Amino acid sequence: MPADAQMERYFRAHPNMGVRDRGEVAETVYACLRERRVLAHIAGSDTDTCGIVLACLLRQGHSARAMEPLAPDSDIRTLAARARTLDSSALPLAVRANLPDWLAERLELQIGAEAMLALAESLNRPAPVDLRINTFKGDRETVRERLASEGHPAEPTPYAPDGLRRLERTPLFRTQCFRDGLFEIQDEGSQLISLLLEPRRYEMVVDFCAGAGGKTLHLGALMANTGTLYAFDTSATRLERLKPRLRRSGLQNVRSVVIAHERDARVVRLQGKIDRVLVDAPCSGTGTLRRNPDIKWRPIDLERLVAEQQRILTAAATLVKPGGRLVYATCSLLREENDGVTGTFLAAHPQFRTVPVTEILVRRHIPLAMADPALRLSPLAHGTDGFYALVLERTA
């Protein structure tokens, strides 16, 4: 179970915990997950207790004396002294980066050791809270003013035209703004993915891997609640989480469809009929480590993931009508899931051509330029989660 779900379950089981206590627990847990390798190196073990104690000492300013009751069998003062005198430059590269060996090695091969360490540092910092304004119900400045009046001031995101950003974590789901469906929590990079599809009014659009529907809701608003927007997913549970979000949004142009697999009959019947298709492919999630640091420590079958991504992209492409558009996207930093998948697809499908993303960004007045045709975002360079996207159009 993901760390956030584990904590949510724990908090429900302990309803008497105050907001401040919950925040401190969450902060400690995420600090342990982000810096697990360095903490384990200092402790000389990988025990949870030592990691928690060290996180409290190093990141939350607690004294060694205050921590001693938590780990009576450990020499907390020695741990604290070891942490203060640690020479991080002498650590193995993957330990310095607080990454598993396999991920550190792949990123080092892609971008070099120095760049990998800088990227890892950005991935190990807490992410801000990004909001996407529901433009079907309001505009950014109006929602910003309403949020400020409820005690939650926010600043415009630098790239996404309908985004707001807060550096503090506060219970935004309790605001009247949220209850009225005026915004959703969504990383700025994720918002840019939907904008690359450029859906128009009255078109037929498919979100092929919709999940809980974050990008689906954005696409529906961009279509001004017109046309037909299919939200496909193989998980009924994930699509179920879209329902209350749809009700808040006010959108009525979305059709949720549970499919058995990418070759489901409900997919086949739409072949060659769809104007725009978004493939937000299931992936390793390595671009979201700021928000989901527990992903680093789970086993990942990369070969299986890549094969699944290739199958999904191939099947989704059959829906695109001549002159239509397809966007392939992941929240992964790994070349195998990104250029590897799209390169294989383009080699086998000459009827599709690449559209440089900078053309679209300029047209939409987004002050962001890419050095190659794909969109490549990272917390280090852009302050967003890590994303890859390639825009493809089917020739007429």
C-alpha cells in the first residue's frame, strides 16, 4: 500500500490526533523514505526505528536526549555525533543520491554522475501544492481571491496558465472553493500534458489510461463541457474515484468506461473515429518521487512495464482518425519508458509524425522552450514533477 494511503488509514484509526501531530508524523515518515539510504548508512542498519530517530534529529531539530526513549537499545548520542560528522562526498554515489542502485545507475548513464546527483537532490525535496483551476466554473484570479479570503493565499504557477501554487500544506479539501468544484490538486507539469493535446469544442476525445481522472477533468474543461470525452481504464476502482470529482466539476461530457484490456471491444469500435487521444501510460513513477518517495523502494519490473506501454500506445493509436492527434506521456525519468517506447512506435507506424512541443507551447503563450521535439520536465529544471510527453499526429 502506498505511504499516503497507509498514513490515511492510520489517522482514521487515531481520530484524536490533532492536525499538528498528523503533520509531524507525515513529515517524519516522508523524511525517512526520502533519505532512507543515508539514514541507514549512519545507523549502520536499515531499521525503521533508527531511521525515524535520525530523521527527527536531522530534519526536525529534536535533541538526542528527547529521542532516547524511542530507541532505548540504541546509542542515540553516538548516532547524532556520527550524523554531524558525516562526509557525504565519501559515500557511494547511489547512497549520496538516496536512490536504489538500479535507478542511480540508469540515471547516471543517461545524464552523468554530477547531473544525476543534482536531480536526485531535487527529487528528495518536498513538493509544493499545485492547484488547477476549473475554468468551466471560474478563472484563476477569481479563485485565487476566494482562496485568500479563506486563509489560503496562493501564487500563479510560472507555466500552466490555470495553475496556482502553495508552498504550505494546509487542508484545502475543507475549503468552500474545493467543495464548489473551483479547483483540483494537480501538479503543474501534469497540467501542461493536457494542454499539449489541445482539445477543441465538440470533438471526440479519449483519455486512454484515465485512472482517477485528473487529466480527464482538465480535458473536459478545455472542451468547455462539449463534445464527448471517454475516460478509459482497466480498474473500476480507479474510475470510481472520478465520480465525486466529476460531480464537483459540473462537467457532463465525460463517459467513464471500464475496459478489460487495450484491445477491448469498446476500444475497437472507436477505431479511426477519435480526434484526440491521450495516453498517460502506466509507468515507474520515477518523476513523482518528491510526492511519492516510497516508490523508490518498491521492486519494479521495467521490462514488463515497457512491453505494456508499447502495447497500450499501439492500441490507442488505432483510435486516431486521419489528421488527429495523439499524446504519449509518462511521469518517468527513464529513457526506456520514454524515447525507447515512442522510437519503437514511430519506426513501425510511418503514418504518424512528431509535432515539436515548442510549437504548441508558443501558440498557447506558455513561456517554456524545449531543446528537442519532446516535453521533458523535472523538479530541478522546472520545479514540476518529472514528465515526458511526445505529440504525434496521424497524416491525412
